[in-house]
Amino acid sequence: MDEPLVLPVGQKVRFLVTAADVIHSWWVPAFAVKRDAIPGFINEAWTKIERPGIYRGQCAELCGKDHGFMPIVVDARTPEDFEVWLSEKKQEAERIKKLTEEDWDMDKLMKLGKTTYEKICAACHQVGGEGMPPVFPALKGADMTVKADGLKDHVDIVMNGKKGSAMQAFANQLNEAELAAVITYERNAWGNNTGQLVTPKQILDYKKTGELKPDDSAKPAANQQQAALEKQASL
């Protein structure tokens, strides 16, 4: 879990448990709840938390290399505090939604992309994009991240993952701005310098249509454009 699960006390809570990649097991001993999380299936469980506080658990299934880094944290709050938290989350969701309406340039996308990449992607593909072949391929200098006609495939694999590999789908894990930024970062970091960028609006359209449409409002930074032109001229 990227964030603690926040729940109200004194109310019966229903858990719907599934997984996006491999089999996990959601386990919080204090709730007497342990349910397998299986891709393609939804399991359910119930609990009622009596006292506010922090409750901890873990994945109880040997799910892979990151099994030891999957803590479960449940933040149980009074109904009043829960409503305050819920209101704040709704405001945050509205703010994220408005990101698709902003003007984005290369500098803004690269800054957010670097933060997102180092948080989400660097554990497998390394901070410098070298990867750990053959399990985790390099992104630095890869055809998909340096060739112009690789952009559609690049977007698709970040959004939908790759079957039969450790690459998971991030379409529902990251917001549109983070997705656009990390793809842009991977295409322009470590000397890739394609000059290509993807905007949150393009990601939103892609989710709706499955097509990567141009966004004329995008504004590549001058230094990135120049680098791309110099690279093309040298080919």
C-alpha cells in the first residue's frame, strides 16, 4: 500500500480484495482478517473497529522480490475525523483532475517525472535507467524510449504493463500528471533527449479512446528541443 488505509470506527466495514499482478494475501491480525488477493477474482471480508488508532499487518503470501516491503497500515479514526479526511481527499482529487487543464512544458514534466520515477520505477530500472537485464530492461538508450515511433508502445506498457513479465500496469496507480511526467522523463533523461513529451490531457484521452492524440498546447523546453534536433542531425 502506498498510503495508510483510513477507516471510521464504530461502523461495519466491508473489504473487497483483489490483485493486479500476482497472488497476495491481505492480513491484519487485530481485525481477524486474512484474505487472498488473486488477479481476476474479488474476495470479501468484514470487520468493525472499536477503537481509533494505528493497526498494522502485512502481505502473508510469498508474492515476489518485494514481499518484504509490503506493510499494511490501517489508520482508524473517529467518524468526525474520518469525515474531515474524506473531505480533504475529495478536494485533492478535484485538484488532480484540474491538472489535465493546465499548460504543461518540458521543464514541469521533467521535474515531476524525476520524482515519480525515483519513487516508483527506480527500484527495478535503476536511478540511471540502466535496468537489471534480463529481468528489468534498460530504459537508457532503449529503442522504445529513444525512437519517435516507440512512443505509443512506451505509453501502452506504462499504462497496461506487460504480460508474462514483472512489469505491472500503472494506469490505476498513478494519476494522469504522474503518468505523463514519468513517460516524458524516461524519454528525455540519461541522454535519451528525444524532445518528445506527453501531457496529462493526452493520457486522459488515451484512457478513454486507447489512442495517443497530439496535444497542441504542449510546450517543449527550448534546450530539449535543441538537443533533439542536434541528435537527429547527427543520425
